Amino acid sequence: MKKTVQIKELREKDIRQLLTELEQSNRKIAKLKFSAKFRELKNFHEITCERKKIARIWTIISEKAMEKINQEGDIHKKVKNG
């Protein structure tokens, strides 16, 4: 249930917001890895969860980019046929 809510929230954001979210997630995973190296991290599952979140963000960014390309392609077809 939590995953679907998180995915819906990510899909509502535009690409700039997703890139900001991606940057924050990358920083967080770097901090988690650093903590793991020094045995300060108690829950190693956080690293896996953050990596999955990064993968979801990249997937949504790719989907939005493809939608934009398809929309531009449709516009060009209408102009040529128009």
C-alpha cells in the first residue's frame, strides 16, 4: 500500500521536481553507505529501499520523457498533414 501511494505522489510531480527528488535520494544513499562503512547504520534495509526509490524515479522520468516525445511527434504529424 505504501509503495502505491509513493508512486502516485512521484507521478504527480513534473520532471524538475523528480530530478530534485533524485538528487536528494542520491545524497541520502551516499550518507547511508558512509554510515554503513563505519558501522553506525542499524537498518541496512534502508539502502535497498532508497535504491528502489531511485529506480522508480528514473522510470517515471523516462515515461514522462517518452510521453513528451510522442506528443511532439503527434504535433509534427498534424502540421504536415494539416
